[in-house]
Amino acid sequence: MTLTQHEGFTIADLEDMPEDGRRYELIGGSIVVNASPRPRHQLASKRLCELLGAACPPDHEVFYAPLDLDLPDEQRVEPDLLVVPHASIGEERISLPVLLLVELVSPSTAVWDTVAKREVYEVAGVPHYWMLDTREGQERFTALRLRDGAYEVAFQSTDRIEFDDPLSVSTPLADLFAVRR
């Protein structure tokens, strides 16, 4: 992950970035550049997307990165997974409100996903934020729920996802990372 610090980058600056396979986000006037995810990350993302899709209400959709989400104050992010009502689906990107955002924490994005993005999503009023740590030996699922403008830990486990708010998902964490043979 690379953070290009500069006061006042805008959405127009972000849209001028090259289409080079990297993920570009704009948060707090800074452009964040992420490399392509690792296979372990993608396995877990795919499996969790399938679980969310099976639990998704009929008036919502599940999306996976790369897909832009516009937030207030000239911010644009690319969460790993999004569950959104149909009304939030635009021609080019997603807008608020969203039901759930999920970030898969990787070695290069750990601080960004667990601190910076958590704060940005909290301020934007995202009601549910899930984090799945994909780092080998550090696997952990954390579900945050917005209460009175701040996130609280609603569920956390190093063993499995067994949670039903806002969607019902149940699986051992190991199943998300297992290569099918």
C-alpha cells in the first residue's frame, strides 16, 4: 500500500489515475494505492461473497472489488465486499446508503483497514462493517455495528463466523481459505 499525501486531492484527480491493475482510493484528500490482492485474500473474498449472496435480501445486491463507493467529503473507496440496496446502485459506482461493507485485511492493508477505513466508514454512517483478517496465523473475523455514531464490536472470532446481523452467515474460518482439491 502506498499513501500519496497531498492536501486536496479531488475525485477528478482520482479519475485521472492510470488503469494499471492497482486499486486507487481517495480518503481525506490523500490517494491510497493498493497492489492486487494475494490468492489467499481472493479465496476468502470469493467464499464470503458466495455466503453473503445466499443470505442477501431480495431488494439488495452483493458486489465485490474493484467497485467504487462514493462517501461524503470527496472520498471514494473500494471495499472488498459491499451489500447495498438497489437504490444505491448507480451507472458507474455505488453511493450511500449501504447495508454492509467488508474489508479483507492483508499484510499490506492491516492498519489501513482496521484504523483509517474503520473511522471513515463510521463517520459516513455505514451501519455494519465486517473485517476478515486473512494474514496466515492471524485469521480473525470481526463484526462491527454502528451504535450512537460509533462502532462497537458485535462479534469476534478466530474460529468461525456465526453471525446474523445484518445477514445470517455461518462457516468455519478455515473453510474460507481452503483450496478445493
